[in-house]
Amino acid sequence: MQKILIIGANGQIGSELVSELRRENGDHNVIASDIKSSGNFDKYFVFLDATDKEAVRQTLIKYEISEVYLLAAILSANAEKMPGNAWHINMSILFNALELAKEGLIKKLFWPSSIAVFGPHTPRIKTPQITIMDPNTVYGISKLAGERWIEYYRDHYDVDVRSVRYPGIISWKTKPGGGTTDYAVEIFHEALTKGHYTSFLDANTRLPMMYMPDAIKATIQIMKADKDALQIHNSYNIAAVSFTPEELAQSIQKFLPDFRIDYKPDFRQTIAESWPESIDDSQAYKDWQWQHQYDLEMMVRDMLLHLSKKYHKEADLVL
Ligand code: AKB
């Protein structure tokens, strides 16, 4: 049984990934780590600053780790507030892991990229796997540079790195932190607690999104895929649903008819406008049979069912 380390285990994706990997591999085979306190995990958790290469090395050795999921990152909106720091953190975390993999201390590495690698000159509809990439955000620049480096390490040092370009991820269990797609999670919490949401993106801003179970499935599936089947050595496009804030609000209104939304776009609007509206993920389907499961209505229903329990608002839902 392989031993797994999750770096960034207290983040939006990390915390759900730890649970799923523990279910599949056993608790003691999945070590959660984060720079923030133990959060959700009271067992098999280590405090780890992933910018500290020696600390990562010691953790790998101590727990006899073979696979690493590197989920720590400063996301798009937060990165714009501290460009130098965000670049330093995002790149040094990746470089440390790549170097340790090159030394043989990591046998298989997962590192996520993002739709943020695309930019204003990228075709925005059904964005192809291979296309123009001119990101104009700090986060996007760091993810594109990261993609070039993982391909370099794979081609020159045979490091086994796997990667997908995550769209915005939506979950009822965990909240995102500092991204441009965060509105699509906040809206559910405020719909149930306040009956109203002010969106920081404009009504018609269409972005690619994915429900968390699909994101977890993609992450684990690409790690299990046969290495030789993976034709793409930088990062795979993956897709699920694309919608606008207005369409999401209308979908929520089917279950919560009194819900209201208004719009007050801020600096995140410019970021969103530089990203694709929808993604062509046919290469991921071809190479490792990737397919999403959740569409907009299934996701909205599931989100509201779970969150209405949390907020004791089950009676408000029209099902
Ligand atoms: C963000 O909004 O920064 C992230 C992403 C699309 O990578 N959710």
C-alpha cells in the first residue's frame, strides 16, 4: 500500500481529498499536512511549511511517503494583492516537490493547474487543450510557468507528475479562499442564511465550474491512470458545467423561490473576463476516460440539500 502526503490539506480541495483517500487507503496511509493548524484532522496530521524544502524532505522520509498531492497555493484574487509573495510561494512549493521527486523521494506527484493559465487571447468557448496561453494574473502566470516546469522535469528527469487544470470548484463541505470563482460557493450560504446575495461578478459572466465530487474523482483518476497513456505532460483540460451568476441564481430560485441576487462587480470581474467560458476536455476523455457526472441542476440540488441541514433551513426548500 502506498503512503500518501497531502500538502495543503486544510484547503477547499485538500480537506475533501484527504477523506476520500483515507477511505480508499486507510487513515494511517494518508498524512494530512498544512501550514495552518490541524483544522479538520486530529489524526495523522503534520504541520508543514511547503516552502521549506528540508521540512518537506524530513516529512517524506519520516512517513515513508511515495505519493504527494501538492494542493497548497495562493489563488487568483489573493495573488493580485501580493504579486511577489504569491509568485514566490506558488513557485517555491512546486520546485521543492519537483527537486525531491528528482531525488527519488516522491514516486508520483499531483500538482493542479487551473483555467487561469488561459488569457485574453485564448479562444474562450470550448477552449482547446493546446492553444494560445497569455495569462495576465499573477496566479495564472505562476500556473503556466508551473506547467512548463512539470513537463520539463518529466521529460528530462522522468519525474512522474500528473496535473489537471481545475475550473472553479463548488462544495458544501468546504469554502474556497481567495479565488475568482468563490462567488459560486458564497451564493449558496447567503441564499440560505440571508435570502439574498450580492455577486462580485456581473450577471452574464460565464465561467467553467465543477462540483467537488467530480473534482475529487478527476484528481484520483489521473493519479491511477497508466503513465504511458498520458499523452499530455503539462496539464489536462477537464470540464463539467459552465454557467453565469444569473443562471446559477435562477437555478437556486427553483428550490428557494424568494432568493434574490444583485450585482456589484469588483476587481475580480477583470480576472474572470480573461478566462474561458467553457473548456474542451476531450483529450482527458481519450487518454484516461475522464467524464464529469454532475450538471448544474444536480449540483444545486445537492448543495441546497446539504447546506439547508447545516443552517436548519430544510423547511424553506421547495423540492
Ligand atoms: C480561482 O478562482 O482562483 C480558482 C481557480 C479557477 O483556479 N478557483
